[in-house]
Amino acid sequence: MSSFRKSRRSRSSTICITSGPASFRFLIDTAQEPYVEHVMASIQKSGFDLKNIKYIILTHGHIDHFGGAAKIQEASGARVAALEEDWRMIESAGTTPGRGNAPPPRVPKRDMVLKEGDTLSLGGETLKFYKHPGHTPGSLSIEFTVYDNGQPHKAFVFGGPGPRGGVSGGEQFLASINRVAQIPGIEVAVNVHSWLTSYPYPNGGILERAQKLAERKPGDPNPFVDPASWRQWVKMAQDGAVQNLQDEKQKAAK
């Protein structure tokens, strides 16, 4: 039986997919320095051992998603996976000085290179991977199953929270979100940004739904299982992507 947990951090989310009451196998995104220390402490405070992490999955090559991966990789011995295009982004970041000529960030060692349609199974859980560029060239989305009182529900991580990269990125993002709209049966949205996102999730993000879950009474629905809000968000993102592309084309024409 599997579920997911999310760790709040400065800008984006880390996602722990558990495969039993005492351990988890998959960690999606890792925060960045210094917030990775909070992520690691939260994992341990929740009763999990860092060494039980077998795979670190990176949704895309922005530092607030991969910046803590090297530290967690060293602490856990986990393998690290991303799409090829964003491995290149990560490796480039590792040789580029930061703001104010600060030293380049630590980056994880290149390990697993995922591609569209790959799956990864461990501990009774299977993750299916999609390439959805537009936020970055190699934004990675993930489909998996979560359970509520034994009832399975399809969960989905959309790896690129909004369009970037001018006309080209806007075209990619629009194509990606239109592909996402064709994936059937999604009931649980797992947001890589609960806030600070181009298209805020309707009816409450992860933090608001977690508060509702804490107050849930026997017989109440799980606030995370909400296919109607998922469909509403997809339509919002599609409309926003169309408008963004129009805006980017107007900028490019000036």
C-alpha cells in the first residue's frame, strides 16, 4: 500500500512516496541549500530512514528542485534520475558561478537518464514517466497510484508548473499541457509548487488540503482526491498557455 507525503520548503515541494508504514523508496525533488537540511530532518522526524530512499527523481533542472540532491544522494546512497535535457542544465549549473560571483552549487552526479514512457517499480509501487517540456527542456511528469483506506487513486505530478523560454518554451508548454489533458482518470494532483506558480491550483493547494486532512472525520472524503479540481486546473493552464504564447509572440515581433 502506498501513499505520498509532501515536505514544505522555501519555494517548491519535496514528495516522498511511501511503500509501507515504516519506509519509503522514492523522493521527488530535494529542495536546495540550506533548506535541504529541513527536508532531511523532516523525513527522519516522520520516522523514516534516509537510507531507505532508493531513488531521487528530479522533475526539472532548477536549483530549488535539484539543489539538495547531492547531499541526500550522499546520505542515502540513492540513485538520481532525470531526463537528459535537464541533466545538462544541472551539470551546467554545477560549473556556473552563482549570484554575486558565489561558488557554483553542488550538483548530483549524473546517474539514471529517464525518457518518455519509462517506468520504475519498487516496493509494490510503479512510477510512469512523461516528458513535458515548456518550463524547462526536460520537465518530467510522474504518474503513480496512491491509496486511501485501501482504495486506489491515480496521482499525477506535473513537472513544469508554468511556461518559460519565450515563444519556443510557450509552444512546448502548450503542447505539453494539451497532452496532459488527454491522460484519463487523474484524481490526485501532486503539485511541485503549492504556491508561487503560474496557475494556482483551485480550491486549495497542498498546504490547505493537508490542513483539511488533519481535520478529517471518519466517513469524510479525502480532500486530496479531487478530480473536479484537477480538470478545472488543466483547463485554466490550457487557457493560460494560449494567452502566454500570444503574449510571447507579440514581444518577439517588437
